[in-house]
Amino acid sequence: ISQAGKAYCYFKGSTGRLVLTAGPNLANNAWHTITCQRAGTTVRLTVDGAVYTKSGPTGTRTASTPK
């Protein structure tokens, strides 16, 4: 969750990084369901059933890729 209270996804790979910040303010004393997925060049952020996407190159990602 970002400082602004929004859901935040960050993927960094061999050729770049992709950041997606979206959705409602989550700092409201309620439970929320958040998922973040990457498929190819697209990041998909789901917040309480609402879907937000952003595309861009990240390259390959391995367990040894630094944050």
C-alpha cells in the first residue's frame, strides 16, 4: 500500500521496472482483497474485485533479481 493509501504493485526485471498504483483509498479501517500479477508485459492489480492494468517491458524475473 502506498503512502497515499492506494494499492501498489512493483515488478523489476532484467530490462526495466513497472509500477502500478490504483484503486480507492485503503486506509479506512476495513478489510480489502488485493492481488498483483504479471503476465508477459502486463501487470494486473485487483482491489476488491476492480481490475486495473498497465503494460510495459520488465524482461525476465528470477529469484536472484535484486529488488
